[in-house]
Amino acid sequence: MRILVTGASGFIGSAVVAELLRAGHQVVGLVRSDAAAKAVLAAGATVQRGSLEAPAAIAEIAASTDGVVHTAFDHDFSKSHVERANKDVQVIEAMGAALAGSGKPLVIASGMAGIAQGRAALETDAVTAATSFRGRSEELQLEFAERGVRTSIVRLPPTVHGQGDHGFVPYLISVARSQGVSAYIGEGTNRWPAVHRLDAARLFRLALERAPAGTRLHAVQDEGVATREIANVIGRRLGVPAVSKSRDEAPAHFGFIAQFFGMDALASSALTRERFGWNPAEKALLADLDDTHYFEQAGS
């Protein structure tokens, strides 16, 4: 199939591009910059210029392909959640309308943090615009499933890790390096789910190829790693103590990440594994975190 991948040069999107190419698909990578275009071309894909600010143009490209994997998202934290979520909704709405009645696949990335409280988040858990800032995107996917689009949702955990990660884990390492301690919040028993970017990419491909319309999939390898264990590995690698910070102290220590690092975000992928035969094969979070690349990267 000839597949459009949005966010094709990104941390997750670039892994999806490589996975699709290995599986024999042709890939059209949506890019904004010359540097991104160069990277996507080097990977073996073709390039289309585009931006989330121009959803109609993206929809036109989508209509000319055999399906779409949508990994792009505005991660500019200087903007509000609402503004960034609305931009995603506009792009999905435009692409879904362009694919309506075609039976073509439209796979989107979403998140799972905060879906469930006091238990593991499940694939069967629905979210709405009222309960999640990505909820309207998921609602649209289900609506387009009723309009002849083979939609699916790949929910990603707060930590997608691997070589080139520039998300929460490198931020935690940088904070520990600058503060001289590797901290966790409270007792550090709250849990973060995680997945390696290459395992996540394989799940996006499976969703594209096999997921029925309206399917939710969970890209979760580690269902829940205690945040104290994450802090312990970082502290050991940096040679600094792992210490507890109270919830009142956390914002000053961690900055904006405090609200996320303090969550208990346990999540299950049991149904995904059962239905699609997805078995993560890459390093789990703590083993990958203990690799040199995270600390070379954070120090550069």
C-alpha cells in the first residue's frame, strides 16, 4: 500500500516510516522543513510538504494514498492543551472526510494517561472531549468508522523510549543533573507505563494492516514502572542520590513535568496482544534507561 505518514521525521513517525518500508509498503512522509525532508528521503520514503495548520491540503494528499498513519501532533507546550487538541481535531476531521466511504485505513496516535483511576487503563475504556484533551480526536475516529473509514486508535503511554528520545525521560535526567538529586514524588510507588519506539511502530503497522474499523489498541510493554525505580536508575547512572519530594515541593523541582510524573498511570495491553499477536521485543524501560545513550544525549 501507498501510505501517508504525518510527523514522518519525528521520534515515533520516523520509526513508523522505517517499519512500513521494511514491510513492503510505499511511504509518503509529510514534512515541514528541509531537514525533515532530507531525513525522510534518506529513509527511502517520498516527501510531501505540509503542515498541521493546513488540514485541507493534508486531506488532499491523504485521498491520493491507500491509507494514513497520523503521528503528528503540536507539542509546543507554550500553547494551551485546547489549542493543540483543536488543531489535531481539524486535521483528523479533514482526513476522515476525504477518506469517507473508501474503506481505507486511518490510524491515529493518542494517549492513555489519566484514562483510568485506581486501575489499569484498558482498550475498552472510552474517552470523550469532556474527559480527555485528546478525547475529541478519538470520538471523531469512531464517528468516521461509521462513515466507511477503517479507523483505529493507537494509544501511547507517557513514555515512549529509545535512541533519540527527547521526551520525559531525558527531561528527568536533565533535572537530576542540574539539581544534584534524582527525585521521585512521595513514596514513588505511582507507576508509568512505557513502550519502546520500535515496538510502538510495529503496532502502528499492525493497526494499519489488520485493525477493524473503530479499534483501540494499547502500545504498552511495561504496564507500570514505579517512578522510584526510574529515579533510582537515573541517580545511579549520574552518581547522585535518589530522594523523595513531596507533592508541594514537586512543581519547583520538576517544573511542568511534575503533574505527569506524579500520576499513577497503570495501563494494560492484554487485549491488543491477544487480538493482534503483538509481542514487544525491544528493551523494557529500565533496561533501556540504563543504556549509555540516554546519558550521552542528556549531557549533550
